[in-house]
Amino acid sequence: MSEPLQHSPLEPLHVELGGRMVPFAGWNMPVMYDSILNEHQAVRGSVGIFDISHMGQFIVKGEGALEWLNRMLANNLAKLADGQGQYSFMLNEQGGVIDDLIVYRTGANEFFLVVNASMIPEDFTWLEKQRPDGVELLDESESWAGMAVQGPDSAAAFAKLFPDEPLPPRNGIARLSGGQIVCRTGYTGEDGFEFFCPSADGITAFKQFCDAGAKPCGLGARDSLRLEMCYPLNGSDLSPARTPIEAGLGFFVDLEKGDFVGRDVLARQKEEGLKERLVAIAYTGKGAPPRAHYQVLSESGEVLGELSSGVPSPSLGKGIGLAYLPVAYAKIGTKVQVDVRGRPFPAEVVKKPFYKPAAKNS
């Protein structure tokens, strides 16, 4: 019997606004309001707002917090000044991805972690099992409502509501005078920020951002926006069986910082090379929408792998996807086919990302 769905503190507002609610990562969330296309274009051209209350928030603090987290995560937290954040990975002993997350340094020995919704219990258990004395690990996920305000006009929307509060620089974090947390990051490729406030204040905050010009957006647009940028989705493009090196995300791994969980496997892959790599695939013409698990074929019809993600790209006007392919077929320009229910559509391996937004503000 499946677990009952969890509910965002913003759910009553989503229903009021006409959101189409669907199960996602164990939560009841809006997949869209009026149309995925309109919501996608609002973020690319102006500003949209997404409910991210399902994401998890952990606090790690205490003497030794930096050293311990640096052993648990793949990137190098020692490079962060107070108020800075970085993308990182929580790995298993085989170098596979348990979760990808953003880590912010909020003090000399204090960190704010934003983790994926479906991984909150597993992440917390994994960390708690290895937590040393003197380091405190807190799960504050139920305390916060979260929303991502994304798009070229996101800073203007923030300024309307908080004229006396500066946005932090890119990848930065700040606590506002009212106690809310704002992080200058996102999952769309556009300028934007993630805003966390007490759960009871979430509906009011979401409405205020809408009044400031943000269009409500659902998970459908969030998926097409992130995929145009080749941002991975944990559980699809990332998994415990795949390493960040195979996913083409070695830039976010620091093999020189000292030992961390999974390091030896990643170092060996860097030295010996890979058998498969996550590549970007785009249709070369019109075709049925690509979806996860559709097979990727060679030009001669040999099965090479399958899509881990796939969508029709609103910005490019054609199907796009990600797939783990043998390195012999991973070179940019390699011709392949995507098998959609028995019909092959021509495609090719292309350079990441599919889409490049206009220059971001700092």
C-alpha cells in the first residue's frame, strides 16, 4: 500500500488558482495552471513563481561541521565564505548519487542544506548515522514554505516587496530582517531566487509575489525549463548506480580536497575513463514528444540506451532529452534515433546546454 501524499502549505492556494494537482515525489503538487507552454515562456521572458515547499531544509552546525560535511559531500565547502552556496552531491560508497543538493554556509560552523523532496528521510538517515559528537543535524523541512521566483524580472519583483533589502549575489544566501531566507539560485537557468518563510506565512508570500508580477507555474514548466539547461533530475538523470563523473558533472566534485565518501571510485573513473556518459540529445526534425525510458538507437537500429529525461522544448521547438550512452556514441554530432512506441525519430548528440539564457545579473 502506497504512502499517503504529503501536502504543501500552499496547496489551498494552488487549488484556488486552478492548479492541476498531481502526485510528485510523494507530494500533491501543481503540474500546471493554464498551460505548461505559457508558464515556461513567462519564466524565460518575465517572471514566474513555483512552489518548492516539498524540498527539504537541513541545518548542520557545531564545531567540526565543516570537516564532517566535507567528508560527506563531493564538492569543497572550505571554498565557501559566509553567505555563499554551492551545488554538491551526497554519494554512496560506490560513488553513486544518493542526492544532489545546494549547500549554503551561514556561519563559520553552520550550514543550510536544500535537498530533494523524495530524499528527505533517506538523506537525513544517511547523515545522522555518520554524524559525529559535537555536530548538530536538524531537519527543518516542515517549518518552511518555499517558493522559487525565476526569470529576468525576478529581481524587480523582489524589489517591489522588499525595497530596503538587497538580494544576495548569485549562489548567495541572506536572512531578511523579517526572518525569511532568500537564496540567489534556481532550477531554470534564468536569474532568480528561492524564498523560504514560515509555513503559516507561505500563502500570503506567494500571493504577494504574484501581485508583484510573477506568474504561477507548475512542475511541467519546471521540468522543461531545467531540461533545456541540462540540469539533472535526481531519480531520473542521477541515481545511486551513476556517478557525477558519468553524469558529466565532475566540475562539482573536488578530488583534491581530501577523502570523502565515494572518492576512490570517482578518482578511478577519472584515471581509467568511462564506459558511458550522460549526453544531450535533440531531434533533428519534427517528431513525437520524447519521454523518459524511450530507447535511443544507433542509425542502424542498435539499442544504445534510453532517455533518462525528455520533453518537447518550448524554446527550441523540438524534442530534447538526456541519455546515458556508450562513450563511442557520446561525441557531439553523433547521429542517433529515439524510438517512440516503435517509431524511430532522427536525433543527434548536441552540446550542453540546449538553451542559453541572456546574461544574468550578479
